[in-house]
Amino acid sequence: MKKPKSVERELSAEKTEAILDGAMQEFLAHGYAATSMDKVAATAGVSKATVYSHFQDKQGLFSSLMQRLASKKELFNLQKLQAVQDNPASFLKGFASGMLDNVAADPQMITFLRIIIGESGRFPELARAFVQNIEKPVLEMLTQYFVSHPEIQVQDPEVAARVFVGTLVHFVLLRDVLHSGDIVPMERDRLLNNLVNHVIIAKTDPNKT
Amino acid sequence: MKKPKSVERELSAEKTEAILDGAMQEFLAHGYAATSMDKVAATAGVSKATVYSHFQDKQGLFSSLMQRLASKKELFNLQKLQAVQDNPASFLKGFASGMLDNVAADPQMITFLRIIIGESGRFPELARAFVQNIEKPVLEMLTQYFVSHPEIQVQDPEVAARVFVGTLVHFVLLRDVLHSGDIVPMERDRLLNNLVNHVIIAKTDPNKT
DNA sequence: GTCTATACCGCGATAGAC
DNA sequence: GTCTATCGCGGTATAGAC
């Protein structure tokens, strides 16, 4: 009775995908605690028992899913960055534009950020994976860029990278995550143009303390 | 036996305080969804029915509490800022130190940030209250400082304030909120010293695009 | 105004048929 | 390998005594 290779039975990888997809929908929509495994199973189109046969428990499913999201560098703009040969100002503006348009404009990405930060107390290893896979490469890439472009006389390349990324993250946080673009208004291009100046022109202050 | 105006009966404000205190403990410890009204009542030392007589429901209690926290400017360092007459570099370093030491070092403040951001999807008015009461005054104060100190030739004071605050918030986010101080290491004073240079020295870039 | 006791529901997780 | 059915617990919210 055992068929050579059944097409409908014995499969698992497809369901795993379906479960992860359903879980992503639910977790991103309602957060960790407010998401029920019943809804996850329903959205995935499988039974709850199947979910528990593929993943140990709710925490395991959540962690697997979020680790997976935090590793998908393609979701962010971490690949098309070394090709450009523009001048520094253009490169930095282009990088920032990509971050603001490709990442911050995606509602799912904003929700993902909310969850990573909101659950960083109870899921610290998740937060660390996010920093390791997303933030660290960005900071290192920018640092490397500042180091390898001597025409930009930056005193401390790592700090310059922090200033650049920090300003952008803070902007996204206020405007997109916290829905407060009207409370502390700031035009996108105005920030970008001036931010570049703050980063690439930073020599020693003649007024020593 | 009935006293003219009993001191132990008919009171309500004390219990309200107790409930808010208990709710703060629980919500800050477990987040919104994972907090139970039973635990809130137990921590407050009252019965669950009393909680529901003082607040409409869980959402109402949560919102009242968080709005209250977001309005407590004293919890942040928003008062002792205009007294100083130092030079700009010292003032900015002092301000940043206060933010990093008084705010970011307090675990409750970190947890509060996690909740505000994590619940900003379902409680947008809470996030907006936080920005209105905390972030906006800080940005405006720094902007005013840059404007009223002509010796700092900053091209765009509002952007400079954003760069300054954004870098600090991002630093706190990585180090304290996301537990990743070891993944992307940065010494506190090294950031502060160089950040000041990035902010107060920002003239026009000779390389126009 | 505050308590105890409870109604009612949905949760995470599992047992057993197929 | 996946399903249906169910267990036990803990959730929010309320009714009624005092």
C-alpha cells in the first residue's frame, strides 16, 4: 500500500510555509500576546494540531518567524549599496532615500519594527538578531564608506555612521511609527539635504573645552 | 458608632491612586495584552470589581495610566535646561549626559518606551501624546537654543536638533532597548564628544550637487 | 464604595481517529 | 502527517451582598 512517493501525503514543507505565512499575518497584525494559535491555524488553512506538529509552541513559532524576517536582508536595502560611484553627498542622499522610501514606507516594515521593539523585553534574542542582521551591516557599511573616502574628513567614522543612521531612524520613528508627523513636522528633503552636511563636514572644533 | 464623616469609608481617590500604581507595575512588567486585571487588582490591593468601578475597562485603565506617564515631564529632564550659561559644547554635552543618565539608565523608562512604541499601532493617540509632551518640547528647546546662539553657525536649527536628539535616541535604542550594546559597541563619551562636533559645525558643503 | 462569587468565553496545548 | 474533539485554565466583566 505504500506508494513510491505520494504527492498528497507525507508533505510538510508546504504546510510549514503556509503556517509561517499565516503566522506572519497574525503576529504583524496583533502582536505576540494578542495573537491566538487558532487564528494562526485558520489563516494558514491548516488545523491547530498541525501547527503544533511543525512548531513546538507559540513562542517557538513566533521566534522562528521573527528570526526569519530579521535575516531577510533583501527586505531592507542592503544589497545595491556598493555599486554606486557618486560623490559622497549623492551617495548618502541616495542611501537615505532608499531607507526612507523602501523601508519606512512599507507598513509591514513599520509593524515589524513595533514588534521587535515592543517585545524586546521578553524576546531579547530576537532584538539582538535584528541588530546583528540589519543594523550592524548598515553601520559597518557606512563606516567603511567614510573610511575609504578620504575626501570626507570625518573625525570618527563610526560616530558619523551613527549620526547618519540615528537621525534617519528617529525620523521614521516619529513620523511613521508614532504617527506624529504633524506634531513635529519636518519635510523629508529638508532633513536629507541638511543631514548630509552634518555628517560629511565635521572637523575639530577650534573652541576647545 | 457612625462618625460624622467617616475617614475610612466613601473614599475613592486613594484607591484610584493604588489602582494606577498597581497597573503601572503590571503593564510595565508584562505589556498591555499579557497583563491581567486580576493581577492589577491584586497588586493594587483591591478587588477586581473596584478596579472596574474606577475605570471603564482594561483599555481605559491602560490609556489613563499611559497618558498620565507621558505627561509627567518631571520623569524626563525637561526642567533644568535653561539655567546653564556654559558654552555650546558644554551645554550640549550636559544635556546629552542628562538624557543618557537620567532617562536611559532607568529601567522603567526603557520599558515605558517599549510599550509606547510596541502599542503605537493599537493606541496611536498614546504615541501622539508621548511625542507632544516629551519629544516636541525637547526638539523645540534645542531649536531655540541653536537660534539664540548665533556663535553656532547652524544652517537649519530644526534639523540640527533632529540630528542631535536622533543620534541619542538611536544610541539608547540599540544599547538599552534592544540589548545590543555588545553587538554594535560604542563608548558613551566617544559618541558624545564627536556628536557635538557634528551638530555645531555644519556649514554649507562647497561641493554642490 | 467595596467586597465575594460567578457567568461566560477563548486561550494554549494534546489525545486519538484516520 | 493531518484532522476533529476536547481538556483545563485563566481571561474580562458583572451581579448581588454588605
